[in-house]
Amino acid sequence: MTDHSVPAVRFPPPLVFLGFLLLGPALQLVVRLPGLGVPWPAAAIITVAGLAIIAAAEQRFRKTGENPIPWTGTATVIETGIYRVTRNPMYLGMAIMQAGLALWLGSLWALLLVPVSVAIVQTQVIAREEAYLAATFGAGYAAYCQRVRRWI
């Protein structure tokens, strides 16, 4: 029996992004791809931008008193701050950070794996969160989804 009082998320999403980031250099040992040659300041700016998006989302959770852990329930849908721009700012920030760190490492493999991370989080985390939120908040959540895009 499925518990609909909490999202059916089974693992911490940051581990997906971190895992595929680390898999990039490991794959480089097996199948050599050219380095990226991106100057570290550019990579750092991208990485910090991802971190800033995550921080903005965390701030919204703190302000509303909600728990940001994705397998816990929630009493409200956060629709203010960064959540007026994207429904999933934490995951967007994590994807941007993965891309920035891949550039910083010069790992084309890690950069190529960003869409894989996004696809896994989309299907295994976001889809489950959205089903929970739709069941919990009904028309209000549906209206929010109409106003705000899932990613950007």
C-alpha cells in the first residue's frame, strides 16, 4: 500500500548529481574525451550561480517553516521568491552546479552526464513530488503549475 501523506521519493536527489559528477572523471579513465579548457573563473561563476539558486530556495523553506527534505510531507506549496520563476529551484541549482563543477574539472564526461542527472531526478523525484502535491493540494497546485514552469 502506498502512503500518500508523503512524496514517494526514495533517495536524496543531491546524490544523483554528485554521483554523475564523480562518474565523469571515472569514465575519462576508460574512454578518453578531450578536456574542456574553460577558465576556472567562468566555471566558478556557474557553480556559485547554482549554489545561489539553492540558497534562495532553502531560504523560502526556512521562511515558511517547511522541511526541504523531498520525502517529507508539506502543509503548503511555496509560491513566492524563486518559486515564482521555477517549481524546482533546488534541482535546477544542483544541475547548474554539476555543470559548473564539470567545467571546473575540465571533464567533458561529467558535463555530458548533466542531462542524465536531470532525467533521473525528473522521473524518479519530481514526478513523485508532483503526484503527491497534486493529490494533496488539488486545483491550487494545478493553477500554480499553469503559472510556473517546472524547470525554467
